[in-house]
Amino acid sequence: MINEKGKDKCGVFGLWGAPDSAERIYTGLYAQQHRGQESAGIAVSDGAGLRAHVGMGLVSEVFSRSVLDQLTGKAGIGHNRYSTTGSSHAGNAQPLMEGYIGGQVAVAHNGNLINAGLLRDNYEQRGHIFHTSTDTEVIIHLLASHHLSKEDPLTEALQHLQGAYSLVFLFADRIEAVRDPWGWRPLVLGQTEDGHDCVASETVAFDAIGAKFVREVEPGEIITLSDSGVSSRRFADAQRPAQCIFEHVYFANPSSRVFGDTVQIVREKLGRKLAQESPVDADYVVPMPDSGRAAAAGFAAESGIPCREGIIPNRYVGRTFIQPTQKQRSLAVQLKLNAVPEVIADKRIVVVDDSIVRGTTTRTKMHQLRRAGAKEIHLRISCPPVRNPCYFGIDFPDSSQLIAAKRDVEEIREFLEVDSLHFLSLEGMLSCVSRQPEHYCHACFSGDYRLNVAKPVSKLDLEPHQLKMFR
């Protein structure tokens, strides 16, 4: 489980042709709530124009029955946000909706553009006005700029983007779903039982609305959903894939199929490999809820050590890693987990967690286990140490926040005050997924970046200058 981990991404969803599209999009977003808890939004089309509703908070908090009833239309897109570029406030909630000479457009984005700052500077020097501090708004300016001069403005606009982006655009007459040429973030195509086409970040959203998975949106592909059905065109040649391995380690829902593998199965394999690499004599394997559970099951199965639930989560506290500040994460972790002394006391336990990023709340959890009477704590992590910033959609862009950036494993063990600590090797992790190792991005572990990030955009770089002065 990650309590302090990097924030990713976001979740996107799109549906064409259903008269109750807003309700189904709400359900699809609800199923992807794990991908972002800061804000949510839905934009719909009635075939002539768009309307939208966005707000801060969880899907269930942003949308009431009366709000959904007003979002009438035959199609729409939705978004769950976790901010990786741009601060956490209502003005940055998505989908972003704008009107321009080509009509209205709404867009929802999962990922991070590494050249957003350069593009925005260029437009602002030409007199363009920006209303948000998200990298996503740059895409709308690109689209508007190319509307009159190009036969396919969207394809032309996408040529200028660098970085990770899975996008869904809503126009009055169609949805356009886009995945970057490297395929960093997942994006999948599905179809409902009554024949309506849909797209989502994860297949779990299809399960929630009774849709079937059709295929992945290919890197460098645009898929169009409209009254004419589904069509496809390319805007770029596919590059050597850079699929984010952290999707399997932590972010994605265990029941989702991501990059060709079911997440639950991959996590169990990670646990098995971890047990092979770092055997330990202990009484129980104790999973760190919730994302450490599958790896703990794999570790227990491989090692033969019984698995017991010795840490109980509070179901009413969200994922603390996806809280936007360290103070909020620290407060949340105090409420989130409770150790069970009757299971832990006087026992040698193997605690299996998915990752450690910042380390501070992990230490808090280890202290809770000590207070519950644990005799020995052997911490096992189902991925390598996170030593490097991510610029492609996970919010650990500053190496100063990463506990492993300047500490070796023994120093981390001492900081966490555990009896032993082992991280899964990079080779071990990559052996647990089905595609070739070179098809995954693991730069946060290895430092091997697929793209050169000459001028990375940090989270608040696109804030208006007068606001940054007061931060």
C-alpha cells in the first residue's frame, strides 16, 4: 500500500450513443475513483452543444441526483483528477470545456506533458489567455490554433505534444480518444451490452457498466466514437513502448487488465518473486492494505508462511498517497490503519507493501506495529527503490522527496526502524509481466528515461506568477 507515494494520473471515461450517458459515466468514474480523488467532472453532448459539471471531491460528492438529471445528452466524457501539473482547486478540475472558432470542445487528460511550459510561454507571448494552471489547457490552444489551417486540426495539434497523454475529447458530434506514441498510460476501448461504444483508463470501468473489453487504444492512435460507429486513424508512428510499470505495482485496480496483464495476477507474481529473492523466517505474512494484499498472498504462497490480516484499514479514509500535501497524508495515515495486537504481539512478521516513496508514513506504520507488540518486523517491498523523479504522470518529480534518492537500503532500514528490509529487484519485477522488459517505463527505479527531459515542468510551474509569489 502506498501512503505517501506518488500521485498518478487520473481516470478518464467516454461513452457515445446512450441516452443515460451521464449516469453510466458517473458509474465508470466511480469504478476508477482510485485514480484520483481531488476532483471529478462530466461533460455531455446532446448533438448540438456541450454542457459540463465539475467539482472538488469524490465522484459521489460532486454529483447529486439533481445534477445528473440536468446532464442530459447522448454522449459524454468524465474525469477523476489527481494533480500532477497545476494545483488542487476547482478551476483545474476536468473535463476542461472551451468554445473556439471550431465550436465547443471538452477534454480530459491522464498523463503529463513535459513541454507544456514551453508551449504555454509561446502562446502567452502571442497574447493567448489561459484560465487554468494545468498542462491540459495547452492542448486546447493547440487545437484552436490549427483549426483553420489544417484539414485535421487534432492530428496536427498532437504533433506538438511531448510526454504522457491518454486523452478523451468531446465534440458535439463525436468523441476522440487519443493515446501518446509511447503508450505510457493505459486507455482501452469497450462496448456496452446494448451496443454503445466506450473508452476508459481501466477495464474495471467497463465491468461496472456491464461493458466488454474490445482492445487497447494503440500508441499513436486516435479512435473516433460517433453515430457512424468506431473509426481509427494514426497521428504518429508508435514508438518503442514506455508502459508505466507502476500501474501494476500500485495504481491500477487489481481486477483491471492493464498492458495485456490482469493486475491481480501480476501483483501475486511480484510477491512470489519477492519471497524467492528475500526468504525470511517468520510467523506470519502481514499485508499492508490494500494494494499490498496481492503481493502478500504471493509471498505467503511461495514461502509457506501463513498470511494474516494484522493491519485493518479504515474504509472511510482515502488513499493517503493521493493526498496532495505531506501534511494531509500524515494526518490521513493516523486514521487509515489500525494494528491488531492479538495478531501482531510477540510475533515475527513479514510486512509486504507495494512500494516506498517518501518513507515518512511508512515509518509511522512501522511504529504502530511496534506499539502493537511485534517481536520482529521484516519489511518486503514488491518493487525496486524509487530513486528518480517521474515526469510522465506520477507526482514525484522532485528527487528530494524520495527516500531512496540519497539513501542505500541499509540506511532506509535504519530510518524505518525495521529488522530487515528488501526491495524486489528490477529484473525480478520485469519478469512478472508478460510483455518484453524494454516495453515498460521504469525510469523512477532505473533512471533510464525514454525521453530527454530538458526542462521538466514541476507541479506549480504553470501557476500565474502572482499566485506563485504567495506559495
